[in-house]
Amino acid sequence: MATDKPRYTVSVDTDMFKQIEDFRFERRFQTRSEATAELIRLGLEALKKEQEEQKKAQKNESSQKDS
């Protein structure tokens, strides 16, 4: 199955590999690649949410200092 998606290789330790495989089978992903992409997506979403919360906290701190 050919794809136009960019590809790269990731090396992980045995424990992380097991966690990825467990996630894959629990969520019934067809391939390890699909599971890994989903984990990356979830991590990026969590990071974005964390950054937004930090900006909101900084904005609140700034407005409290101005009061």
C-alpha cells in the first residue's frame, strides 16, 4: 500500500514499545503506525491545551497586577 505521507523512523526502548503495542491493541488500531500517529496527535493536543492554559494564567496574573 503506497502512500504520499511523509515517513520517518523512531527508535524507542522496550518499555515504550510495549506501551505503544498495548495502546494499539486496546484501541484496535490496524497498524503500529496508526497507533503511534494517534499517540503523537493526542500529545500535541495536550501540549497545545497546556500552552493555552499557561497563556490564560499569565494574562490573569497581568490583569490582577494592573488592578
